[in-house]
Amino acid sequence: MKWRFNKYTTLFDERGNDYFKIDSTGTSFKFLSKIGREDLKTWIRGERFGSKQLYFDVDEENGKYVTKEFFGGKKVLKEDVNSPFYLLAIITPNRNPDGSASYCRVAQSEIDPEDFGKEFNIPHYYLVEIEFKK
């Protein structure tokens, strides 16, 4: 299992360790985040594993960050585990022309998450992607 946080930082990568192999059709874990005034702290916890804690800068000029997942009302996420996929975004709100702001419009849209910035005029956000390796 390899976690990629934005395009540059790996949160957890234990591909060479048999202890972390998933031997079932399902797995569960928690992605934890704490958004402060100056930084975002992230880490993951699973039944048999945990990651280090990583810190990232935040820029609250556009509004407060929130974590939004991409699977809406689904309780079980079914994705092609042979390809990387995005789990969630940590975003500031989309600013509407009337001055109002929205978070849900972004995360539940059909827009490719990598295009959130230009499509929704969000200057700064993070994407959390997961990749399972054989």
C-alpha cells in the first residue's frame, strides 16, 4: 500500500514488507487530519499499521480548510485496486460570484480532482490518493 499526498509526499509505503499485505477482499483504515491555523497534520491508522505524522502548510486566505471525501453516501468504497485513486480532498471553499462559499459543490462534482483549482477558483488544496501495489 502506498499513500501519496499531493504529488510529492508519500505518507505510508511498506511495499516490501509482508506484514502489510492485505489478504482479503476488503480492508479498513482511518485517515486522520488536524487542521490548525498554520499547518495541517495528517497520518493513517489501520488494524495492523500506522504511519508517521506529516505536517503541511495551510493558507486560510480563501477560507478554512475542510476534509471532503469523494464517495458521498456510500459506506463501502469499491474502486479498482489495480489503479491509484483519490480518497479525499482537503480544500478551502469555492467562492461564488454572490460572495457565498461552498465545499460540497467541489467534492461531489464530477470534475477531475486535479482540476479543482482552476474549475472552482480554489487557490490551495490537498488531494489524498491511495495506491495498492502487488
